[in-house]
Amino acid sequence: MIRIGNVFLLNGKELLYEGKCDGWASHPEGVVIKKGNKLLLNGKELLYEGKWGGWASHPEGVVIKKRNKFLLNGEELLYEGKWDNWNPHPEGVVIRIGNVFLLNGKELLYEGEWGDWRSHPEGVVIRKGNDWIIYTGKREKKD
């Protein structure tokens, strides 16, 4: 996705959205456009409308953070409880509490020291020194 002013283009060619916005994020199907209290896919399809404390793009729409709740498109509860940091994940949300990384707050992906981290389709990617390592917990790898 390429943004030139108020124009968002897929691969620099296909128009995804043109117009003003209050914020945006890449999405597998284009771009999520924030306009006031609305989050719209490509500026057209309403993903969520209402108040939030944070949001992030997700393959199935958006993850909405409301205090200690994380909701997919503001409806499906992914996790509720304590958290220090979070990142969307194709299967929900990765919750970090101290040195513990949990998928949807239930499935242990990694526990231990870390320098930086990101979600990964297979679990979580942890930076240790100069190396980035994928941790999947005890998950079965998908073919």
C-alpha cells in the first residue's frame, strides 16, 4: 500500500481510498481508515463505530481495546484481564504480561527474557540480542 497525501493505492496502482482521515492502518484487504469514532475498510465498509482505548488492524477487521477487554470488530471477546502490552494476531491477540506471551490470554507462546517482540502467524517473534526467533509454544505447525 502506498499513501500519497490523501490517496491510498494498492501496489501504487489500484485506488483503495481517497479523502481525509484521522488515522489509518494497513489491512490484508486494503486499508483501515479512521474517521472520528468510525473504522472503515477502504473508507467504505464499517468495521467498528464507537469509543475505544486503542485499535489495530486484524485480518478479520480490527481489534478494539476497551480498558481491559480486547474485542474483534467490537463484538467478539478475544481477551479480558491484565496486560502490559498487546499486538493483533491472525488468531486473535497476543497479550504480554511481564515476560509471558499468551495467545488470547490462554495459550502460552513464550516465557522468558526478550529485547523486542512482534506477532507472527505461527506465534510470536522474540528478539534476543541480534537474533529474531519464532516461538510457537506447544502449537502444532500448520502446513
